[in-house]
Amino acid sequence: MINKNYSVLERIGLEIPVIGVKFAMTKPADLPKLKEKVALCGMLKYAQDNGGFYASAAEHECKLGPYLLNQTEGDPITESGQIGPHIGVYEDARANRQIYTHMLRPEAGTAPYTWFAKMNEVTFDPDLMIITAKPNQAEVIMRAHGYRNGAAWEAKGTTVCGCEYMYMYPYLTGKMNVLISGLHHGMKARQFFQEGLLFIVVPFQLIPTIIDNLETMEAKGILDLPQYHWGREAHADHMKNIHGEMMKEIEAANARE
């Protein structure tokens, strides 16, 4: 059982459920098996709409999913990049091949099952927390990421096999990653999401940091920063006033004998 309270996520205005994901060697005791074939990139949407489940290689509609999870052997046609030029995504096979050359995958046999559940219902410690948000909602999460340590966030992906950067890249690097709906071929072609949503994928190492920082920001009343509603001139004046006051404080401190 988890021992972390994720309820702050429900108080930041998100309209789409936050999903927890786990890559496991065992079946979960309290989640049903996925009853239909769904692409890995679509399993996020399925969990948002239908609740928790688990999937093995047999439940994947797109063969890139189980390949990415190292549940299946590679396919020479795919790995050599032959498909990309035929769908207009890459000019030639050597360009398409680069995504497989640099692909991150877990060790074979270490993740035969993938668990999904809404974070307000999750009963396991997730390896990933995936937040789907509009830009104004995403800003709060991304601000929480560096609130105490100033850490930069990044947005990394490829046109095809966006599921690598949604799942394996953050999981295996420990880095939070940001993706945008409408930029990744499979999700766009399958029409899973409206365009312009941000997927903020938080690996397990950073989940406590994000949650703790959100709770601190909430306690200080700064989840929604007031200056975002003042307008350009009022904001500029406010920044100027802050700078002036800080200069006075520093001068006064340095003037002491």
C-alpha cells in the first residue's frame, strides 16, 4: 500500500485524471486485466476514461509497445527504419532508424506487466505519475518541480514512438519529461487526445518532491500566482517596486556600523 497523500492534485484545477503507472514482474492483486487491445500510448487515455487495469504483451494493439517494454523480440523491418518513409514521417530509413539506435528499454523479462490506475485510487507505489493538463495548469506542476532546488525541466521526444519518451525515458533516466499532444504520430493518428495538452511525466524519484512542493505552495496561497491576472503594466510596476525595495534593504544592511 502507498503511504503518500496525493489529494493536492485534485485541488489544482486539473480536468483529466492523473494516472499512476508501474512496470512490474507480477500481476497486481486488485486490478483487472485489460479486456481489449490498446496501443501503449492509448493506455493512458483508457485509464483516464475507464479506471485501473494491467496489461501484458498480448493486450497491445501496436507492436512498438511490447518492444519498448522489452517484452518481445525486435522486428528487422521496423528496427531498420523501413516504415517511416512510407508514412511520410522520415525521408529515408536511416533517419527513422535513429530512434531505435538510441532507444531506452528495460532489461528483457523485467517488466512483463504494466499497471495503470488513477492517482486518487492507486494502491501501489507508481513508477510514473502522468499529468495531462492545459498550459495554465501545467505551469503549476512545472513550477513545483523546481520550487525548492531551481531544477530545470525538459521536453524531449521524437515524431514516432512517442511512447518511449512518455514511459521509458523518464522511468530509466529519473528525469521529468513534458510532451505535447498533437506532436507524436501514433497518438495523433489514433486521435486519442485533443491537440495542445501537456503530458507531464514524473518519475518515482521526483513524485514526493512534486507533491511536497505543491502542498507547500498551496499552504502559502501561491498555486495560482496573482500577477498572472494583473496585466502587463501592473506586473512590470510590481517587479520594479520589488527591485527597489530589495535595494533599499541591502543598502540599509550595508550601512550598519
